[in-house]
Amino acid sequence: MSLRENVLKAIANETRLKILEALEKADSKTFIELKSKFGLLDATLSRHLKMLTSSSLVSHIYERNRGQQNPKCYSYYAITRFGKNILKTIKNALEESNMRKPQN
């Protein structure tokens, strides 16, 4: 599937758009934070995040804390610059569409 097809498929889902908006408002969020915010099952959230990362709208960041005796790995999700641009374009198009609606 091409990037264009992946992006269109990713943004065609309301939950994925809400995830993008949540990531736009925060620098990054963990899987647990997103799960808590949206109340999704692990498998469902994983599927949504996989679609968003494969379409380059979201990046998956791994960090390893080496300063401790028991190092831990942390995993974060963040919206990419491309994702921000796509989300902005969608919001602008919807706003413009609402302004063009005839007033009753």
C-alpha cells in the first residue's frame, strides 16, 4: 500500500483522528496514557497506532533509562511534523466547509 493510501485510510477513522489530536496537544504519550484516555482494548489501540505509524503520522519512540540499577525501557508515541500538517489541513478544510454552509 502506498503512503497516500495509508494516510487516507488512517485519517478515515474517527478514533485515529482523536488520537492524533491528543498527541498534537501533548509532546508525547505512552501506550498506557492513550489507553486510559480512550478506554480502548490493547489490541484495538495497537491496531490504531500501527496504522498511524505506518502512515508516518505518528512516530514510536523507545528510550532506555540506563542510569538505574535495573534499566527500564520506555515507549512513547508522538505526532510527526507530517501528522501535524495533515491534521491542520483537515481542520482548515472542515472549518472552511462550515463557513460555506448556507445560514437558515
